[in-house]
Amino acid sequence: MYHPELGTARYTPSGNKRSTMSELHTEHGNSGLVRGLGFIDSSSIVVCAIIGTGIFLKSSIMAQLLGSPFWVLMAWIAAGVLSLAGALTYAELGSVLPDAGGDYVYLRKAYGERIAFLFGWMIFTVGSSGIAALATAFATFFSELLSLKAVWYELSFLIFDNEILWRFGIRQVVALLAIVVFAVINCTGVGFSGRIQTFFSITKIVSVLTIIFGVFFFARNVSWENSAIMFDHGGWPGFRNFGAAMIAALWAYNGWYFLGSVGGEVREPQKNIPRALITGMLVVIAAYLLTNAAYFHALPFNEIVTSNSTLYRDAPPVAGKAAESFLGPVGLRLVMVIFLVSTLGTLHAELLTMPRIPYAMARNRRFFKLIGRLGKTSVPVWSIGLMAFWACLLSLTGTFDQLTTLMIFSQWIFYGVTASTVFVLRRKMPDAQRSYRTVGYPVLPILFIGVAAWLVINNLVTNPLQSVFGVGIILLGFPLYRYFSTHNG
């Protein structure tokens, strides 16, 4: 803290130097948050936020759309490159504005408070639905693994001629407990949360490597001819099918942007944020490609096509079938455990990163003032608590598919808008320190923005009801912004 009579250094009565402003800025972000995340912790957040359940499920529907292993791998690569393009663009933004809030901070600096508020409002409302969906998925896996299926209350009602079945039972209780437990963990301090995130990341990577090495070295009755088929591309499946397969893969890559939300808690952010984003993305892309190669080595293509998906709801997941090739019947249960670990890791990552955005809004006097307070552990406990509470309510709705679809559509609107801020900030802040500049500028950001726009338009055409609902939620932010601007000054 600055004292005019002592300069930038503060001294104790005994004359010992306590700290300088530069040292304080190293330990704390501009908002008072502790910079307790190093390069490994930051990379772990990227890896853990991305690797969820998608890699264990999405290959089957992609195989149905594309018709050959070669094009499935190409779709995974294309989606990974697109996500990496977004991460590379965000890396420059994170190096210029390394404060808590991520996209909110970038949008506020580039386009003003209204657009930034709309993003923050979307994260609070729709982002909480992502937390609820992950908790619901965890409860589903956990209940299936332990055969916990008790339902204590059931209600059926109609909405627009659609029958809705609402249940409350053991699965809902497990989902609530998962949210509460990880909200409490994230309130204990960012350093401890970072170590938890590192643990989950290591566990996820080990789980993926277990499948990869198990299939390639210990699978029984497996022919290398399956692997040779991966290079037989057959006919071009068409842009519509390839685009649909990319969307499926992008769900598995979702989460690469989370690190920016905790930029105010990363040590040496100008250096560590870009390095962590790039390193984390490359690790995930490599893991996804190797995992899919293992699937195609262990299983005939038809077995992948008929794995668990919308068309084959009662079939085992493709990862479970692959694990059975070297572990027998216990392989499917192993994959269920992997599902649990992956889902918990992503749930933890979202509860670690997303509450920083409402916190940044409150610090900017554009949200409830209480949300802008830090707890004794120097983390935004009120923001974590509010998002956890809202997520708990959403988890009771049981609308997993609706919530996840709404979340992806709404987020991709802002992915493109946020990526465009790299052009605006280069003009507005030409002299700002940039330890990293976007590779392939301006082509790479333009490509990313164009594809993001295509995804949004495609979803408006193919899923108009939920898309309009998502737009309506976002637009509701305009009167709320006016309210907070008037009452908070």
C-alpha cells in the first residue's frame, strides 16, 4: 500500500521493509486477489476444464455422420485447430489484460460496459446451467455405478403440449452435494484449488493414457488391420455432416477460455497465461487424437457406430467397449469411474473460474455489491456461493440436454465477439505490454470469428426455439444493466 511519507515501500516500526508496490502487484491482482497459480496450475486448469466426458462419448455420433475413421480424425483435428485458434487469440488478450474476469475485462475495455455486462449476465445465468448439467451428469454416472435409483417424488405436467417429467430422488441429492462440496473447496483458497485442479488433470491424463496404452499393448484378439483403415478416407461426407461432426467435437473441446477468468490470480500472467493456454490445448489435442486412434484399433468401425449415442441409447459407450478389449467386463466399470473423475474435474474448474466474472462485475459496480467482496481466503466466496446456489436450483430441473445446448449457443455468440477485441485493443492500446502476440494475425482471429458466426447461425436455423430463448436471456441484460448503473452509480 502506498504511503506518501515512505514512498512505495512500507516499513514496520522496527524498520524492516515489509513490501513494495511491485511485490504486492506480484502477489495480488489489481482486484486484491492472490496470485497463487503458477504455470503448472494454470496449464492444469486448461486441461481439466476441457477434458470431460466428450472424448468418451462423441466419437460414435461423429462416426455415424462421417462414415469412416479418417474423417472422424479429421473432424477432431479441425475442431482442435479451431479451439487452438481461439486460445491463441485469447492468449494475447490475457497477456494485455491479466485481471480477474477474462472475457468481461476484454469486452469492457474494447466495447464498453454494456456489452461486457451482457457477457457477465450470460455467464451467471447460462454458465450456472453448465455447472448444473455437469453435476447432473456426475449424479447419473454415480447412481448407475452403485445402482442408486430411488425416486421419492415425481410430477408430470405439460408445457406447450410437451410432457415434462420432474423427479426428486437420490440422483438430485448427489448432484446438489457435488455442487456444494466443490463450492466449499473453491472457497478455501486459490492455491489449494489449483492443487486440486492439478490432481484432477493428472488423473484425467492417466485415465486417458490407460485406455490408449491398454488398447495398443494389451488388447486381446485385436487386428492391426483396424488401424490401417484409419488411412482409408473413402468419399467426402459433405460439409453439412462434417460441420455437424465438428460441433460434436467442439463440445469435447469446450472450456479452453476458462483460464482468462482467473487471470488476476496467475503469477507472472503476461508469461504464464499464453504458455498455459497453448500448452494445455496441445496436450488435449494430442490426447484426443491418440484416444480415437485407440478406439479404431480396438474396435471394428461398426462397433463404434453402434456405441452409446442418441440412436443407440442403451448401448455401452465407445470408451467402455475399447476398455473391455483388454480388461474384460471390468473395463466398462473402469470407464464409469473415469467418467466420474472427468466430470468432477470439469465441475471444479467451472466453479473455480466462472464466479470470477460476476465478482469482476460487482467490483465495477455493475452487479450486487456483496458479490464483489472477498472472503478471508482472498477468494470471491460470495460470488462462488451465489453461482453455486443458482446451479443447485437449476440441477433440480433435470433438463440436462436443454441446459447444455443453451449454454453452447450462448457462449459461442460471445466467443466470436471477444476474439474481435484483439483488433480493437491493438488500436486502443498500441503501447501496452504484449509478451505474446497472436500467431497468424490477422488471419487466425478472422478465421475463428467467421467459424463462430457460422456455428451461431447454424444453430438458429436448426434449433430456433432454444436459440431464441437464449437470445432473450442475453437481451434481458439490457434493463438489468440500466438498473445497476442507476443504483450503483
